[in-house]
Amino acid sequence: MKTRNRPLATRQGIVFILSAPSGAGKTTLYNGLRQIYPEIELSVSCTTRSPRRGERAGRDYRFITARQFSKLRQGGHFAEWAKVHDHHYGTLKKPLDRAIKAGRDILLDIDVQGAREIKRSYPAAVAVFVLPPSLGELKRRLSGRGTDDRRIIQRRLVNARGEMRQIIHYDYYVVNRQIDEAVSMLAGIVKAERARVSRVTRWRIERLCR
């Protein structure tokens, strides 16, 4: 009986990439996705910027010094790294490799530069771009956060236009107009990608014939 309950297929873990202009709602969508798939872990990136209000070290980011970042980069420990808004961000290789090997799915909240690097190193990664309903709505959300002055908000809007042009390099897009609808679409992408035959590392089809 125990043998019959073993899964018919074993698959590798999936690296999911979630990118969006600042203020488009990546964190909200990820939290919603975790309600549906709590087993998906979030890759915690390293950054040289200071924590924002409400952020916690080890949960939101690994906050490190520029010197520490440089040492990790020179040692080849990053799967990707980039300079964004005057600060450095990087994704460590080891957590990704461990998740893939163990069959666990992991999600990366990274920008378009980092997404390109991850897709080069991990071609099977699934890249999803989150769009705001409009640039006007994006400006409203950025202003509503109360964390940035007008100059920074304007710069983020300029950057958003450039980032949105990179959507052609992504596998999927989700418009974050209404949270529940956007989360449902994101969950559908996860469900479909988990069913890809190409991700299976071992089949036990012979069990069906017994």
C-alpha cells in the first residue's frame, strides 16, 4: 500500500521571477499567492540599501554593506546582481540550486536587469511581469506610500516606462488592477508550469500497470 501511494513523477523545483515597476504591487501579489501555495518560498535578496519602514532583515532582504556585497560578487556567489536606484541588489546562487534539486519552487522578486541574468543562468525559470493598470494609477500608488519625495517618484515613473518596454522578454504578464483577479492569474501560471512534462526528472509509469 505504501508503494502505491508514491507519486508517479518527480520534478525539479521551479524558479519563478516576478518583476514590476516600483509601486505595481509585487509584494501584495506574492502574499496572495502564498495563501494558495504556502510551500512556495521567497528568495531573500541581498541589498546595500537601508531598510524601509516595516522591513525586517532576513525576511524582506539581507541588508549588507557595500564591502560585503563586493566580496560576495567577486567570489562568484551571486546568480545575478544589479545596481538599481543607486543601490546594489543580488540573488545568491546556493538557495536557488538547493530548491531546484529538492523539487521546491522558489520565487524571486527582482528587476528587469536581474531577470535577464537569471534567465541566462536558469533557462527553465519562469518570468512574470506585473503591470499597473496605468501610469497614472502607478503615480497615485507611489505618492500614497508616503516614503518618497516628488523627485524620487518622478524618477521611478521614468524608470517604469523603460522597464515596461522589457516585457517582451518575459513569459507571462499580469495586470494588477484588482488584487484577487491578479492573484488568481498568477496562481494559474504556477499551476500550469508545475504540469510541464519537461520538468519531470523521474517517471514511475510502471506503477500504473501493476
